[in-house]
Amino acid sequence: MKKSIKKILAVLLVAVLTFSLAACSAKKDKNDNSSSNSDTDIATLMSVEPNNAEEAADLYQKLMKKENDILSNNSSLWEKVFMSANKETPMIEDGSNYGDFLLKTIDGAKDQFSADELKILNEGAEQIKEIEGKLTILEQKYPGCGSKPSSGESVAADSAGKISNDSEATKFPTFQGKDLDGNDVNSNDLFSSNSVTVVNFWFTTCKPCVGELGELEALNKELASKGGAVVGVNSFTLDGDKTAIAEAKDILSQKGITYKNIWFDSKSDAGKFTSGLYSFPTTYVVDRNGNIVGQPIVGAITSAEQSKTLNSLIEQAIANSNK
């Protein structure tokens, strides 16, 4: 993982099918195992058998919260795990158990941890494996139970890059970069050519990030008729990391993604901006003048609530661009 984004992974709710709670990065470790994440609490939830779709959706959210708690605790350890995953481990395929992915990644990086740290990580990964198994069963028995509207899925505990609500416009950081095929891209031309640009920050081993790519592709096609576009920024690809670019392109290809993904220097204004993000995915809406519209969308846009918020910002950006 790139140095400039180390802070991002503080909590790797990342893999967590964080379908509406997850959030990727806490600013400090929680080394004590809170009662909300106790084995007993998880075991109780695992034993619950919902009687209807509403109960299934509620249980789904609670289980995702447990995954988030597991990864929030000892966040610096999970950060090291995912730094290793970025270098050596491709994103898991849809349908596989994320717990298995975590266990494999931990094993590959075991030399970086003490015996006690490995115990913490492996126990956490085993719990996530069990939870993921239960989530899969719920999804199969109650399709759509993971799509319950909420505050959004992400990989972090707190929002990043908050924009002030005052009347003064906030400019998106400038950059001179390239797309993943090596074509030059700069912020001025990018934004001025679109009535609205939806900038989505993601990274390759972030399950919620990858999970929303399909929705973003559909959004990009919808925006094309309005003169707008979606642009992705994979945090791992900053500075043109060839391995990270190849991995990102592979996932984008598998998902059928056609919208532009870009990278820039980690020392640029935009690079520093990216390194300050603590939640992934995070999405910004930018108007033709390069102004950020409203607050960022922290978490995936797969819920109805997140989509509604995003669409409102898009309409506002288009209105601004037409003035």
C-alpha cells in the first residue's frame, strides 16, 4: 500500500460486507475488546434465526457492525495486514468468504507480527469468517436483506475531508496525473469538460469499494446524457505504482467498468488530500468550476439513502455549472 494512504486503513472494515455501517479507518487503536464485540454477543447473533425479511435485514446490519468492531479494534495491526495484501494478494473473487481471504493474508504476513498479535488477528479473522458465512445464508434466504437503507457502507470509523457549510466554495485539489492507460489528465480540463464530475476514492482490497463499482458504472452512463461523468481514484495507484495499477485494472475489467480511473503524485495537492481520507469508499461531487458541492458521501452508494443524497448533490452541481 502506498505510504500516502497508510492512514486510510486504520480500520479495515474493508472487507467487511459492510453494507451500511462499515467504515475504513479509525484514528486510534482500540486494544481492549469492548463488550459490543464480545464472543458471547457474536455467538448470540449467530444463533438467531429471523422469521421474516425485516428481521433478517436487522440481523444483517448487526452482524456487519460486529465485523466493523473486530476490525476497528487493533486497527494498526489490520493496517499492516492490508498493506501486505496490497503488495501480494489480489482482491478476493465475489462469492468467496472474506474471512478466508483475511486468514490467508495474515499467514502471508505472519513474520511482521508477534505471537500475541497473530493470535488477535487470527481470532478476529475466524470470527469474520463465521459472520460472513451467516451473512451469505441470510442473503440466500432473504434476497436484498443487505440493502437496507442506512448511513452507508464504508471502511472507516469517521468521515474524512469534511467540507464546511459556509457560502465560500471549496475547490477540489489541483493535479496533473494520468489515467490507468497512461493518458495525461489534469484537474482543470477534467472538471471544465463535465457538467458534473463524481469523484470516487477507493482501493483494491476494500470490499465495499469494489461492491459499488457496478452502481458507479450505471451512474456514469446516466450522467453521460447530462454531460457528466464518474471518475475513480484508486488510492493504491498513487505515484503510478505499476503493480497497483495492474491489479486495479484487473478488477475494473472483471466488473465491466468503463469510466476513467486516474492517479497523481502523492505529493501533489490532490495526493495530500487523498492521504488525509479516513473512510473508503468516499465520493465527492464536483461542478464544472472545480468546486466541491456539499458534503462527501462517506461509504458506498448502494443504499437508497446514499443514492438519494448523491443524486441531490449531482443536481446541485449541474445547476451550478449552468449558471
